[in-house]
Amino acid sequence: MARSKRDILTAVFLLILTCVFYAATFTIKKTSFGTVGSEVWPRAILIGQGILCILYLAKALRGAYTEEEGQGGGLVGWFATYRNALVCFALYAVFLITLPYAGMLIGSILFVFLLLNFLGGWSAGRMAVHGAVAVFSMGAMWAVFTFGLRVILPEGEILRIW
Amino acid sequence: MLIENILGAAETLFTLPTLALMVLGVAAGLITGAIPGFTITMAVVLTLPFTFGMSPIQGLATMLGVFVGGLSGGLMAGILTGIPGTPSSVATTFDGFPMARQGQPGLALGIGVWASFCGGIISAVLLMTLAPQLARVGLEFGPWDFFSLVMFALTITASLSGDNLVKGLIAGSLGLLVATVGSDEINGVARFSFGFDPLEQGFAFLPVLVGLFAFSQLLSDVQDRAKARRPLMPAGTEAVRVEHLRAIGTVLRQWANLIRSSLIGVFTGILPAAGGSISNILAYDQARKASKTPEQFGTGSPEGIVAPESANNATAGGALITMMALGIPGDIVTAIMLGALLIHDVVPSPTFISDQPKLAYGIFMAFFIANFIMVAIQALCLRAFVLVTRVPMYMLAAVILAYCGIGIFALNNIVFDMWTLFLFGMLGLAMKTLGFPLAPMILGVVLGHIAELNLNRALSTSDDLTLFLTRPWSLFFLILGAFSMFFPHYQKLRGQVHWTLVYPSAMALCLAVPLFMMGGAVRPIIAGVLAMFGVWMLWRHKQRGWTLQDEVRE
């Protein structure tokens, strides 16, 4: 059985991350008060984590984890497998970046509308349904939070409400 | 005193808004629990933002409603379609679905609902009686003991939540690490901010939780494009009528199975990390072993529905016992409730029940009442469940993803929390894909502050590290933690390798030591019984010549 490259890479990444964080504990400010320094607990965690990562790497190198079926196909295969998740993340990132301009109401309607189309298809009939779902669901949610729970959601530059 | 506390709690609980919120919570829980792919945890997490503006008792009563509803909702999908709505109702499908296919879906649903109700009520009674007693034991705990208890909670979560202990422990330590980011609670010093100002306050607990759990769960639900576009369930469940009277009779005739399964559920719930997903299988297995007609299991036996359903609802009470008495969550749902309590500046600890009796008894009673509400509105939710299941998963996922963002923003009114949600959503999905369990990480995030605070207190009191081994409770939890790490291997290899023959005896003998050290009268007696059990097991294996199962078969 083939060793899992994925697990080897993950273990190496986690080890590097542990080292970076461990190095960062030396930048934690030392105080004259307090019996136990602020760096003690993070260091204790990181030492434990480092040992666990070494164990994980050793197990991965020994072949304790094997490649699962369907993981092949290179970058294209990987993209095909995680296409939906990647689209969700990309759209969510765009939603957050444009939040100061579009505001929560318009931004969330657009986010839901685009995501529904990406996941469900772009035919005219579906787009009409998706548009209705986006407007009604997000409009209702926005109204509940704004008027029901009195939360001031970001209004954006396009549509000033307050 | 007890009556006074109950009356005081009733005053705050029996108000129209609170009861209405509980009804809504139970209904939401029933529907969400019934949808395969949506977990109870997700339902409770998504309810959280709505509870910010409520009083602590209203917020917790609503979430308890969702919790109880979710536990019972899982059985609808399991019985009608054979696909369990939640992991807590996996065993229900073994007999519920065959019974429904034999033309008795109404009876199967009725048995499930009433078994859930009885399990919930039994655990509510145990919760009200055991939690104050356990809290009294908790008052004996010093910081060393609390620190060791947290370590035990993390190790047992890591060992129970997946096949790979190392990955589970790494997930737990990552959770602890996430909890250290930001301002140190004791000295007020910023840690791991890497020069980025918003990180100096650290990550808010809820965006991390929602991101890790709900966000990543939704994304994995829509990963398969074709599946995401299909309606959740096929049509054909509209005509079902729940046969309540016949079901009550069937459930009550199996009182021994009901009580045994409920006790299994409560005990599993008390253990940190072991939730309904484990208790329903355990109870089903025990019911089959104890049954006079074990051959009927899997063919539509009522016993096979009563056992898992009473056990999974009873688990909720057990998990609440640990949270209320010690401030340590029994599972992820109670971890979220702990977070909700912290938002309302209520910190559960052994003194919580005596310091805030109104709130504590309000929670007890809310759990009790939620079971009655569940039975009352179950029939209505069956219809709503049928409607919801006609919606394709991608539509629900897209709307809920946006809702997660709005809800998280409402927590502190800062956009950074939405970025935190996004970041931990990615992390959660990556971890799931790479085979890392999320439960230890979530528990690590929740318990990180408690662990650090108690370690700090312990080391400030004395720099003698041997106190972790010489204080009885601390030693007790460390021994439990150490043995829990080997538990999955023990289960897998039981009777196949020699060390598994010694494992239970060694555990009993080791646990007897701290119990002897505790003094008094009862605990040394328990220690004596444990020690004798350990010695007896060793003697029995010696008599058999240390033979393994395979050797016996040969």
C-alpha cells in the first residue's frame, strides 16, 4: 500500500507551524508581576504538540496512513473534488471584502443568489427561483436582526438606511 | 431548600415568552434533527445568535429545547427513510425502518417518541438529584485536580472521536493553542498577535465554533454536486399518523429495557466527549444481549427502538450533569451551552448551583419541560419535516451559510468575527478532509482557558509539580486519562493480544490507589471493591492460562 503523501506533508506543515509558534513565544512580553509567565502555558502546549507531530510524521513515513481511493488526478482532480467548497469560500471572501460597499442586506442577497446558481445551475428558471429564495430569505433574516433583535448590521455605501 | 429553588426557577421559566421560545426551539430542533447531514450541534450553534438578546434562562431554555428536539428529531428520518437524521439515531434505524416497512410506521414513530420522552424524563430526574451531589464533590477540587480533569476530558475525547489517537490529540492541542491567541487572562499580555491588532483580543469563541463545526459541515454537505441538487428525501411519508396509545403501552411493557438504556445514556453523557452517538449503539447492544428474543433484533423489534431512543435522550441529561456540577462540558452541545453561559457572564463551576440556584434549577426544569413540549409538537413537526425534505440541500446550505455570517456579526458587531468564521470554516473542512476529528479541537478551545487558569493557580500556590500526582483527585483523573488513551486499542484488540487481558484489572487496581488516598468511609470501600475486582480478574485469567479468544476457539 502506498504511503500517504498527504499525511507526510500535513505532518511537516504542522511541525513547521509548531516551530513558528514556539519561536513566537519568545516575543511574548515578560511582566514583573504574576508568578507564572504568559509564555509558560503556550510553550507547554507547543512542546506536547511538537512531540505529537513527530509521532504523526513517523507514522506517516512508516506507511501507517495510506492513500484513499479517488484522491488521484493531480491538481485538476483535487479541484474537481473540492470545486463546490472552493466556490463557497471564494464567494464568501468576496462577500466579506465587499461588505463595506454593498452592506449586509445587498451583500448577503448577492452572495446567496450567486452561490445558489453556482451550486444549482444557471438556467433561467432556476435563476428566477434562486433570486426569489435569496431575496426572501435574506430579506427576512435582515429584518429579524435589524428590527427584531435591534442589531445594527453593516449598511454599506450603496444603500444607506440609517 | 429544594422546593424554594424550584419555585424560584419556575417563576422565571413559566412566562409566556420563555415557553414560546422553548416551543420554537423544540420545533426547530425536531426539524433540524430530522434532516440528514444537519447535526444537533449545528442546530444549537445556529440558535445561539438569537439568544444574545435574551436573558440567560431564556437563552438556555431555547437551546435546551433545540437540544431535546434534535435528539428526538433524528428518529423521524431514521424510521421513515432508513437514513438516520443524526448520529444519535443510527441504532434506531436498525429496527425502526424494518417496522415502518412492515406497514407500521406510526407505531415505530410512536415507540421512538415515547421512548425518547421517558429517557429524557429519567435523565432529568437524575440531573436534578445527581448534579448538586456531584457539585459537592467538585468543591473538593483544587486547581491541580481541575487541570487534570481537563486533560482527561481532552484525552478521552481524542480517543473516542476517531480511529487515530495521534490525530485526535493533535486536534486537541491545536484547540488549546487557538485559545491562547490574544490577551492572556491572568497577566493581560497579548500573545501570538503577530503585529495584527484584531488578534490582540484573540478569537471570539463562537465564530471559531460555528466556523469549525457548522461552516465546514455545510461545505461537506454540498461537496457532491449531484447529491447537493437532489431533494433530501423522496416523497411518500405524508400519510403517517403516530399511534400514541399503542406506543405508550409497548414502551411501558419494556420498563426494564427502558431504565437500563436510560441509565446507559446518562452514564455515557456524564463522561466527557461520549455523546448520544455512542450511547444509542451501546444501549442497543445491551438490549439485544438481555433480550429473550435477540433473533428478532434487526427485523422490526420494538425493543430495538426503545433502547437507542431512550439512551440518546438520556445522554443529554448526563452531559448537563457534568457541565452544571463541574463546569466541564459532557459533549460538544454542552460545550456550546457553556459558551452561551459565558456570554451572559455566568461561569459554571462547582459553586454554580449553590450561587445561582434560580438559574441552575431553571436549566434543570427547562430540560424537564422540553421533553413534554417535544411530545406535544412532534406530530406537527412531522409534517414540517416532510416539507423541508423536499428542498435540495444546496438551497438550505447557501441560506444557512449567509445566516451564519449575519448571526456571528450580531455577537460583537465586528466584521473581524466574520473573517474568523471564514478562517475556521476553511480550517474545519481541511481538518475533516485530512482525517482530524473536530470534537477534541472544539473542546480544546472551550477548555483552554480553564486549563491555563488552573495551571497558573496551581503553580502560583506551589511550584511542586509532584502535587499533580500526590493529590488524589488529580491522580484519579490522570490515571483515567492515561487509560482512556489506550481504550480504542483495547476495544479493537480485546481478547486478541495478551495486554488486553490485563487492561481492565490494571485500570481497576490503579484507580483504587487515589480512592484509598481520599480517606473517609465510602471511597476506601469503593477502592477495596475495585481492587478485589482487579485481583479477581487477574486470578481468572491466570486460571485459564492467559488464553486469548482465538486460542479458546481453536
